[in-house]
Amino acid sequence: MDIVQKIKNFVENECKKPSSKYGYEPFPFHFIPMAKYAEELANEMGGDKEVILIAVWLHDIGSIIFGRDNHHITGAKIAEQKLKELQYPAEKIELVKKCILNHRGSQQNNRDTIEEQIIAEVDVMSNFDNIAGIFKAAFVYEDKTQGEAKDSVRKKLENKWNQLHFENSKRIIKPKFEAVMLLLK
Ligand SMILES: [Fe+2]
């Protein structure tokens, strides 16, 4: 089994554990769409595809195991440990760690590699494949009414659209963005 598959299985198992802070849903509804977009962008834009895919699977592992606070830091530590265990080359481990440390849109980042930039980008893109999850957050966690939820989901996705940096990602996401705006205006 290749290293990407091993890491994917590790993450899926962590999501299935009762102790997972976000349950199983991030696996099918966040990580899988991210991997699909990461593959597409890596094919078009370059970067080390293996590193990119490993970083996709592991980028939120800190959040799954310990919760959202500082999950970029906890996640980078878990990734290092796991990848060392699998005897992954040290310089590639460093790059995976940088991808995880710099993936969060909410912080100031200096993403100086294409791998880091692709991870941050596909994290944003995956929102357009998970409208149900964004509505779930609005109803269940934020206790919003239907009208409030509709507005907040539209605004959230408008913000996400504005966070896209690459022409390639905008081209890929544009039909989904336009469909959302049509349905939620
Ligand atoms: Fe994420």
C-alpha cells in the first residue's frame, strides 16, 4: 500500500472513532472533495502531488483528535510523528508540516511553496461541495432561522469565492458559485 493510502486510512480511522471531535462527516464531506480538487490543481499547476495529497488528508487531523483550537500546530505534530513512523523522507515531512501550519485562512500566512498554496486553496474550494454542511452549521450550531441561514450561507460562500487566488480554481468553482448565488439570492 502506498504512503498516501496509508495516511488516508489513518485519518479515516481517526474520524470513525467515537472520540473524533467532529465525527465521521469531515471525511466524506470535506477531505474527499479536497483531495479531488488537489489532484486537479496539482495536475494543472505542479507541485509534489504525493506531499499535497498527504497534506490534504492530514491538514485537519489536529482538529479531529484535539479540537479546533491551534489545530494547525497540533496537526503538524501528529503528521510529523505519523510520517516518521512510516519512514517518510525528512525534507518531505517538513513540507507537509508547512502545508498544515499555513493552511488556515484566518491567520496571516507566508505560504512560499506551491504545495502550501494548493492546500489553502482546496480547503476553500471544498466548501462549494458541502452546502448541506454549511446549512447544518447554521441551523444546529448557530441556531439560525431559515431566513438567517439562507443569508449567512450565501455570505459565507461569497467570502469563500473572494478567497480564491488562482484562475484555475475560479474556473473550476465558478459554475457552483453561480448556482449557489442563483438559489440563495
Ligand atoms: Fe480543512
